[in-house]
Amino acid sequence: MSTPHLDVIDHLTGIVPGSRLDVVRTARPDARVHAQKSFEALFAPADAVDFSMLDRHALAAFVAGLHQDSTTADFYANRLHSTSGAGEIAEIIAAETKRGLAEGPYGDYAAGPLTAENVAGPHYRVSPANRPHLGEPLSAALEHAHLLVFHPRDSSAAALQSLLDAGLTANAVVTVSQLVAFLAFQIRVVAGLRSFAA
């Protein structure tokens, strides 16, 4: 599943060598290299014991789907389908993504003038029918990812504890958070580069 020779942002944006966008990216070589290395660290790690490749691709497909960028969502959905052991998980993730779609951001500020911006919104939970197939750790990871995407101001120590309670290790919790943050970054970079091409 490793794709070390594919620059993912170039791929998702449709950048070809020598194009105007290639020149834009080449002007920031460190940013280009580090973005790709972040992708490889998450999706081609030396060790995926704490959070399996299947779980990583399932979570990525879910998060990319929630962002509703069709190119990125298709990319990660295809990676999930190609992951060893995906089987019915890929179909379940597609169904759970549809269930989790929302607008956001939602959540509450605890105090002060920003409380005027408090917005109520749906709190996603994995379908009881699908939970046994996904298992508690991945189900909790999906729910936490939805929180970070749509309820960032509601993130808390208790939310992180729920991941540990579901059986994720501390390293896996870090991986889940990094994966969600990386995808948000990647999707926004791709959208920004596309705007240059328009």
C-alpha cells in the first residue's frame, strides 16, 4: 500500500511537472517535502502495530468523505478498498460517512462573549448494527474524528479518554489525532492550489 514515489498533493490537484502549479509548489520545497513525509509517516509507517493499516485507511476514508471533497474522498476510499482485509469494512465506512455528513462547525464556548456563537449540532455515533463489525477501537476513532471535524470546540480530555476506554493505546490516540489533522491540512492545501488553477 506504500506509495512513496507519488506526491499525493500533486496527484490530488492534478499537478504535472513544469505546470504553473508545479512552479508554485517548487517555490516552497520544504513545505512540499514535509507534506509528503507526513503522508508517508501516516500511511506507510515502519510500524503500524498500535493502529493498523486497515484502521488508518478506514478512518481516512471516513474523514475525507466528511469533508465532501470528491477527489480526495475517492482517493482514500480507493485506498481502503485496496487494503488487505478491508472486505465489508469499506462498505460500512461508506455508509457511516453518509450518516455522519453535517455542516458545522458546531459546539459551545464555555464562557465569555464567544458564547453568542454557540451552535448546536448532531453528535455522531456509529450505528449499533455496524459497531460489532468495526470493533470498539475503530468505532471510537470514527466518533472522535467526527467530533474534531464538526465539533472542534467541544474536544476535551474526556473525549480523548473515551478513545483509551475503547481500547486504543496512547500511541494510537496520537495517530488518530494526527491523521484527522493531516487530512484537514491536505484537503485545504489541495483546495487552495485548485483555486490558483481556476
